Amino acid sequence: MLIATVTGWLQAWVMITYVLAQLLIVIYSSHRYVILWRWLRGVASRPAAAPAVTRCWPVVTVQLPLFNERLVAERLIDAVCALDYPAGRLEIQVLDDSLDETRERAARAVDRHRAHGVDIVHLHRRHREGYKAGALAMGLGLARGDLIAVFDADFVPRADFLRRMVPHFADPRVGMAQARWGHLNRRRSALTSAQAVMLDSHFLLEHAVRMQSRLFFNFNGTAGVWRRSCIEDAGGWAHDTLTEDLDLSYRAQLRGWRFVFDGTVESPAELPADIEALKSQQRRWAKGSIQTARKLLPRVFASPLPLRIKLEAFFHLTSNFSYPLLLVLGLLLLPILLGTSSAPPALVWGLQIGVILLGVVPVSLFLGAGQLLVGGSGPGVLRDVVAALVLGVGLSVNNTRAVLEGLGSGIGDWERTPKSGDGATRPRLQPYASSAGHSGRTELGLALYFMGLACFAWGMREYRALPFIILLLAGFGCVGVASLRASLRAAR
């Protein structure tokens, strides 16, 4: 009798936990429906007003933060030195915290361009205090520009970048203008194609809708231009989170500055071609977004902004909570399937179908719409969207750890994303190792679990659960295998 009572209570708690997790993840996923609805209503399809014609070009300082980037540093410096901007109005700072031969390579490139009359300086710090935010703050103190452009090491800006972005600042209310990221190595592999799908939708749908709807959106750390007075008015660069760009963006907009996203300006960049490099990037973004949420959401909700903007900011800053929620749903599937015989059939059907219609479908439509906007069509769009879904699921373990760490009090190390120089002439240098441990074991263990769960569901004729289980199996299996291969290559 006691055992039956305890079992009943456990089943009830499992069901309650599952329903709550599904409800929360449906809310986060269904937010994509809101973005798409706003887009279809024409909110973002109305083109932004063309920037005013600039008669007097302001002085621009271009900052290039580097840390151990010997494969791409010279490519970046060469591209920035080729920017088309009035003579005497452009200053370039190479903010180099490198500990390897990048320092010498960057210094030689700077000397070469300075000899041809380019206003460029190589600034090296002995200590990486504040990581990227510290380097940007140090450079800002020495800069002479009224506008500050930032490019990460993997970017290759086109010559007309500043000519097209600077006119947005004719409006004195504009504090930052963000360009769209392009992809130098989009078609290298399924991994890079999947990342491109995610980023295309992030910029062309989410950024565009947020700008037109006067909602918070953020500088993406690179390929953007700041008004110097905006940075200073918002309190400057801070390094108490791992996403200094997101942090400063919210602080600036809370001060009343307006941000601009210009999707017509594309700045090509290299996507991580190695799964471990991508995971390090995702960890920093996920952990930093939660740290920023902890830091700034109280300030957002205490502000006089409308409630709809505050709620949008909450979902924007906490969106990475969808990863631990997805893990909870997957791990509880087995006890849910075991308890389906005693649960109302309507509830069971609702739970299994709801996670597809309100969890997977809106994300798929969001990703697909982004591909249509960049000119994709036919089976290629379906293939790339499926790859992006599988990748997103497979990153759940990696990003869940980062989210949980972000809830703690420690800041953590600013993990550099290893670059390979992909998308241009292949370098003849030894690539950076991204990982030396046996990564991927947790994902492979989960893949085995979901393989067994798929067989179990098939045997029980619970076919309605199979689509979700197969998605989980594919995600963890693909990322697990790719991670293990990458770490073994690094160990060799």
C-alpha cells in the first residue's frame, strides 16, 4: 500500500514537472510566432528610412580586439585598412592582448600599412584585465574618433562599410548602428550551414522586428558602429558579464539612446568550422546573457517603459533557459511514457502533440523564413533548417551548463573562439586546438538513452512521441560524434 502511494505521488510530480517544463518551453518557442506575425503584418517589411546624406564626415576610430589570432589577424587588418573613408578622418586601433606570434604578425602588418600613410596603431596589453571589454575601454581612452567601429578577428569588412553606416548618425538620438553578418564559409559543412541559418533569422527577422517595434535589441559585439558619447553616457564598457556587448546595449537603451539595424549592409565573417569552437562560443553567449539578465532585468522592470517592452526584454535576455527546459522534457519522457496508461488520453495526446506544434514548428518556421529572406529556395531550405534544428538540440547540454553557471556569482573566463582563416586563402599555419579532452561523452550517452527510448516507444505503440524522440536522438548523436572527433584530433 505504501509503495503504491509513493509511486502515485512520484508519477504525479513527474507529470506536473513535465507539464510545467513544456508550458515554459512552449512560451519561449511560441515567441517566434510573435516575431513572424509582426513580420507578416509588415512591421519589419517596411524599409527603414534611408540615412541622411552626410556632408561632414565625423572622425571614426576602428577598434580591432585580438587575442591569439595568428591565422586571421593580418586578413582583418588588411581589410580595415582598405576601408573607403575620407583621408584624415579614420583612425585604426589594433587592440592586441595576444600571447603568441599574433603579436609579431599584427605589428608587422601595422608597420606595413603605416608606411603607406594609414593612421593605425598597435596597442598591446601585458595583462588581459577585463578581457575584450577591458581592451575596448583602454582603446576608447586613447581614441580621437566621435564614432567607434568594432570588428572581431574573423570579420572581413567591405570597403564601403563606413560610408554606408556612418550616415545613420545624422540623427543625434542614434547611439549604435549594427550591420548584418555575412558568412565566408557558409557551405563548408552542415555545421556551418546550420549556424548560418540561425544567424540569418536572428538578424533579418528578430533584429529587424525589434528595431521597428522600438524594442530592446543588442549590438552583436562586432560589425557595428557606436557613438562615443553613447558609450560614455551609458557608463562605458564593463567586464562583470561575459557579454559586454549585450550589457552595454541595454544600459544605453535604458538611457534613451536609439539603435539602428541596417540589414542592407553585410559584413562577411568566418563561422566556427569546428564543433568545439562553436561550443565555446555558445557557452560564452549563453552564460553571459543570463549574467546580463541578473544584472539588468531589475533595472528594466523598475524603468518607466511600457509593460510590453519589459516583457520582451525578459524573454530576450532569458531565452537560453529553453535549453535546460528541453533537457528536462527529454529526460522525463520515459517516466511519462510509463505512466500513460493511468493518465487521461486527452492529456497524453496534448502533451506529445503540443511540444511539436508549439515547440518545434514555430522555431522551424522562424528559421525557414530567414532563409527565404536571404534568397534560399526549394529542398535546400528544408535541409538547412533541419540541420539547424538538430544542432540546436545537440547544443542543449553545453548551453544548459552555461546557463546554470550564469546563475552563479562568478563571472568566469572569457573563452576565445578559435578561428581557422576559413573562407579565404587557406593558411599554411598550424591551426589552434579547440579542445584536448574527450568531449561529447554526455551527448553520446544521451543519444544512446533516446535510441533505447525510441525502441521502447515503438514497442508500446506510442508513435505520437517518436518525432520528438528522434529529433533528440539526432541532435545529441550528431553533436556527440562531432565533439568526440574534434577532441581526438586536438589530442593528436
